[in-house]
Amino acid sequence: MVPLLLLVLLCPTGALGLGLVPPFEQHGFLDFSLDDVPALGPGDEDEASGLFPTSGAPDLGLDELGLPPPSGHCPFGCHCHLRVVQCSDLGLKEVPKDLPPDTTLLDLQNNFISELRADAFKGLEHLYALVLVNNRLSRVDPKAWTPLRRLQKLYLSRNLLTRVPAPLPPALVELRIHDNKIRRVPKAVFHGLHQMNCIEMGGNPLENSGFEPGAFDGLQLNYLRISEAQLTGVPKDLPETLTELHLDHNQIQAIELEDLKRYSKLTRLGLGHNRVRGVENGSLSFLPLLRELHLEHNKLQRVPPGLPNLRHLQVVYLHANNISAVGPHDFCPPGFGVKRSPYHGISLFGNPLPAWEVPPAAFRCVSAPLAVQFGNYRK
Ligand SMILES: *[C@@H]1O[C@H](CO)[C@@H](O)[C@H](O)[C@H]1NC(C)=O
Ligand SMILES: *[C@@H]1O[C@H](CO)[C@@H](O)[C@H](O)[C@H]1NC(C)=O
């Protein structure tokens, strides 16, 4: 049994470290708030196996690591099962001292841990995932991660951290540090993390100037989320490898020509709930692989230019803007021009746009009539 399926699935593009074009999956709005780990119940065996299904789990080869048989003892109050040590909701003020050395997943969420000392994880060299969500962490000794040579998933969301606790474990694949107090991301803070794939760092008071030039140097990320921050523009220095970028719930006012130039591998771009008044002509042409574009809840007065040329674009969210007209070539190429993937979702409700004034031909490259949502516009 590999007790890791849940965590693998939470990284939305976890299997993409190989530079392959991802299979496209349609996601809903709620996906943009992918957040914290569900509490692992005060587990008996049945609950644990429900959370961590035995079939279909990726084979991470734990047995081949030659781990010793699970050790007998378990910290007081925690639940230990198959190298998963679950100590959530125990009112802990520090990391328990007597953790089994073969632990692969350590869940410490919903406690009151405020500090990680240098010896906090001593001897836990098999640890694969560490969950510290919803504690009071503000201090992390730079040596605290040193034993965690195999750690791939580090979940630090909902704490009081003012900085990324570097140097991070070298095998890290996924970092979640949502909802902390981080204002600055210094140059090369992720240096040497060659396997890092996915970072969730929304909910921090980050302004554009908070990212030092080179902050993301060396990272080959697929997924980055900096939602619910204080960005006023698209950051220009993010990894070029990104396939998903989520910047919703910021204060971005415009998409300018050069903004997206670096991000030519994007398949999903989330810019909903900003203050975007305009998308400069040509700026979307840098995203030839784009499949899903979120611009809902902005201040757009027209459909962003360039959509017909995005041959893979399937889903466009434009609801709750200030769009008052749709032209015949706003979505579809002129004439019999071909769009390789027909749209299967365009949302236009919540705009001052009476449906009867929209030329039906505007949607000739849409897969089904229901794919276009107008809703009711009432003045
Ligand atoms: C946008 O740019 C394209 C080519 O660069 C041009 O053909 C088109 O007329 C422009 N559209 C607007 C609205 O400026
Ligand atoms: C909506 O657009 C119109 C012009 O079409 C403009 O006069 C108006 O101020 C805009 N409303 C908002 C809330 O931005």
C-alpha cells in the first residue's frame, strides 16, 4: 500500500515534470481555490484506507527503498499506520520528539506550532510529505529541513511566515505556502530545486515589487498560483515552463503586449476577479497552446482581441465585465477559417449585452449552443 495518493492528486499538474504537453482536463471554478489538505480523520484503519486508496495509487516504489518494517511506537495522541503519522488537532505547540524514523507522511495540521527548531525532524530521512497547515509558524531554523533529503511535498499554508523558509529540501516537488505573511521573495530563494513542479503561494501580501529579479531562477515549474495577493500587473519574471498560472483576485489593471511573452507554454491562465480594463491587441498571441482563459469579474469593455487565433482555446470566462457588444469575429476566425478545438464554454452573463444584439454567427465555432452562457442582463 502506498499511502500517498491524496497528496499526489493535489498537485494539479503533478505528472508533468517530463515536459510533455498535458492532457487537457476541464476544471470548474472551484479548482482555483485548491487549498489545504482535508483533515485526516482521527483514523482507524478503515478511514485511512478510504483516504488512501490501495488500488490505482501510483507506484512510488516505497518497498524498494528497503525500509525497515514499521516501528512499533507512536507519539502520544498521534495515530500511526503504515508509516503515516497523523498528529493533527492535538493542540501541539511543538513537533513531537519521538517520531518513528521510518515515517513517510507526517500530518501536523491544525496545531499551535510556532517554531521549527534545527532538530525538529531529526532522523526523518524517509519523510516524503509534511503537512503543517494551519499552525502558528513564524520561525523556521534554516537547518530544520536538513534531514529531509527525500521530502517532496511541503504544506505550510495558513501560518504566520514572513519569508519562504529556505533553503528548502532539495527533492521538493510541491510547495504550498498559501495564506501567510510573505511580502518579499528574494533572488534565488528556490535555488537548486530541480524537481520543483508546483507552488501555491496565494493569500500573501505580495506586490509586484516583492519579487526580486531572479526570484524564480532555475525553477522548472508547471503550476504557479499567486492569487489573492496585491499584484497590479502580471509578474514578468516567472518561469517560462509554466503551463498553469493563476493570478485571480489581485488588482491587475491591464494586460499589456509584453506581459505574457515569456509564458508560451501556458494552457490555463487565471485572471478572474481583477480590475483588467483592457487586453492589448497581440498580447494573447504569445500563448498558442492556451486552452482555458479566465477573465471573469473584471472591467473589460470588449472581448479580448486575438481569441480566434488561439486554435486550442476551448473555455473563456468573460462574465461580470462591462462588455456591451460582440462582433462576428471576436471568437471565431473569419469565413470558413478553422479553429482546431471548438469552444465548449463561453460565459458572457453579467455584461451589459442583450443577447438579441449578438450576431449568432459570432459563435459558429462553438461545439453546442448551450456552451455559450448569456444569462439575463437586466439594467
Ligand atoms: C490587432 O493586430 C492585428 C495584427 O497584428 C491586426 O490585424 C488587427 O487589426 C489589430 N486589431 C485591432 C483591434 O487593433
Ligand atoms: C462601462 O463601459 C462604459 C462604456 O461602454 C463606460 O461609460 C462605463 O463607465 C463603464 N462602467 C464601468 C463600471 O466601468
